Amino acid sequence: MHDTVVIGAGLAGLTCANRLCELGRQVLVLEQGDAADYPCNSRYSGGIVHVAFKDMRASREDIQAVIARLSEGAGAADAIALSSVLAEEGGRALEWMQSHGAKFVKGGALEFMRWILAPPRPRRPGLDWKGRGPDVLLRRLTERLREQGGELLLDHRVLGGEGGRGAPFRLRVSTSGDMVELKCRQLVVADGGFQGNDELVRAHISGQPGALFPRGAATGKGDGLRLAQSLGADTLGLNRFYGHLLGRDVFENEKLWPYPTVDAIAQSALLVDAHGRRFVDEGLGGVLMANEVARLPDPLGAVAVFDEAIWTGVAADNRYPPCMNPSFVSSGGEVFEASDLPSLASVLGMEASVLADTVSEYNRAVLADTTLSLSPPRRRSLTGPQALETPPFRAIRVCAGMTYTMGGIRVDGRSRVLDTACEQLPGLYAVGAAAGGMEGGENAIYLGGLAKAVVTGLRAAETIGGEA
């Protein structure tokens, strides 16, 4: 019988496990990966640690104001309520990471880039994670866990279980082709969402999961989610994910992920469907655009349309690294170009009049500052909107790159799992991307995966320690 079992050895799971050891608790971590450098989203991440794009040390009031503005109170009541957890604990989480070996550098002038795990990822396209900040931190946390007497078992995937509500948990675990049973008093779900499970993605996010590119490690299979549900847990917000717009060529070209993204271009110009019509408020950012692309009947038909001024301006601006121009092209991405919009429509296989009408309506609204009257409305962003007036006109076929699912198991402010009556399920906790309620909502608000992992991991561990 173990005191506490943590499912998943990403940043959330290792944070929770280390803090439990510091509190004198005996802990076992189960990780389905079978190598020391097992893939997970936190290891693959860019290492930017922020809360709602604010400095980790920003005031609680500032962070909550940003979250309220992004959510606009629509479908994000849980995120607003739970945001106080991140707002209160951001600074302490940063200090905890530093005290456990994390090194940081400043990545740029933008506030959310103040804290980047070192050594940082180079500003170039492609996946380059080995020896970078997140990888280094996970290795240090693994070493520290073992030094404190904690245990990490690789090649252990939890496929089900029972118990709880005051009784010990009995877990069914697959390892090396065999099934074993493990028992524990407390169980922490930290296995990172369900983005790697086509069945769940089809049910909650997109009717065509194969049209979504796995921008993260894609190791989250929803095992923890299904286990928690079988134990009586409620869920929420399963229809949203964190991700970005990528060039559609990424399916054949590994150099085009996880960067560069097409977000900044689309936020400056417009995003249209396969017929040449706008379908989303581009001003709300790349995460929302990626979600709405995933919902299209043809998720691979979306196109970002822009002009020469944007291509030589925002697309070449290194504040949005790595910049699209010229790195996207030099990495093999295709940018369509034409001297006029009808010719561009022809190249894209769209009806010329539809695309022309879309751009004309958009341009009139931009020049008259009436973009909120468009359908769908268009809010302002850091980079736009900008009228498309300077030939040649260009386009990039895009797809939704999905990093991790933002909905999940319903929890309270102490990372305790709740049932459908919002009552606590004794001994059951969920942290990181496995926990729902902090991100998502109608506008797909994103608060920062690494910060959420550390804060919720610490909360769960300290709750378990206090209850014990």
C-alpha cells in the first residue's frame, strides 16, 4: 500500500511528487514513457513561464483583470473563479522552481517573455528540446525526487481502477505487457489531458481528429480522465484545447512545428474557410483561431490571407519568434502569391467574387474603425487589424496545431476532484492539463501551461500533506 500515487511525470506530476516528499510523504510516480527522456508536453514546451501573459510576479488584481477581459464573462465562470489560484501563487511557484534548480533568462521585451527556462530554445523552426530549459528542469526534479526517497516507475500506464470515497484506490497498471495492481490512499491525476486520444478528440473537439496536427508530445491518452470519471468525478470544458495555427505543410514537413506559427499574420489580416469567408474573430488570438479551425467541416481548408505590407512587417518581426519571413519559406512552407485577389483566389481554388467581397468588407471596416460590426466581429490585437491594400497578395494554408486539451476533471482551488454534485471525492486530485476549469471557455482563454502545472501541483501536495 502506497501513501500517494501520482499518474504522470510531467512538470505537474513531478512538482506534486517532490513537494509531497518535502512534506514527509511517501510517493510513487507512474509514467507510461519507457525512457529517461520520455516525451511529455512540458519537456517539449518553449519554456515560457507566465500567468495570463503577465509576469509571474504581477499582482493578483492585474492577473484577474486580464482573465476577466479575455473571458468577457462568457462560459468561463470556473476559469474566473479558479484564476485566483494562479494569481495568488504565481510568484511563489516561480520561487519554488528556482529553488529546485530552474534557471531563467529574459526572452524579449514583451511581458510574458520575462521568465524563460534556460538554456532557452534557439529562435529557429523545428522541435529542439534536448538539453533545453524544460528538459533540464524535469531531469533535476527526477533526481531530487529519488534523493528524497520518492520512486518513479517508467513503462507504467494506468488503464483503470476502483475504490476511493474513503476506501483505498486499486489501480490496474500495464507494464511490459503485463497487468499489475497497485494500491494507494491518495491518487493524483497528472497525465496531461486527452489530445492523444482520437476517440475523445472526435467526441469533444473535432469531427476530424486526423486533421489536427499534434503540436505537443501527443502522449495524453485521457487515461486519468476516464479513471476519474469511473470514480465519480465531474468534468468540464472538454471542447477546448491549447494550440496554434501552423502551416498545413507541417503534415509532410517536421521542420514546421512547433514553430513558426501563423498566429501573428492571421491576427494582422484575416482567416477564411475553404470558400473564402471569415468564420472567427481573429483579434482574439491564435489559440481561439486554432480551436475554430478544428471545428470547421473542413479543418484543412482554412487559409490566412494577407498582403505585402504584413509579410514584410509583422511576419518579419522577431518579437514573434521565430519570425515567419523568411524562416517559414526557408523551412519548406508554401506561401501563395498573386498580383491581385482574383488571381490569388484562383490559385487557392476559391470563387474569386467570394474572397474579393470578404476582403472588401474587411478593408472598409478597418479603414472606418468599425470592425466590431463585422460578422463575426473583429477585435483589435497587438498586430492588427490591418487593411489588405499592398500587392502582391499572399496566402498560407493553415491547420490547427493541438498541444494539450484545456478542459478536464473538475477540481476546487486545492486541486481536489469534485463529483457532479460539486462534492469532494476524498483522496482524489487532478493537476496540470488533466484539471479543468482554469482555461478554455467560449474564448478559449489560455493562462499558461507551465505555471498551471507548478501551481496546481504544489496545491495538491500541500492539501494532501495538510489532510494527512
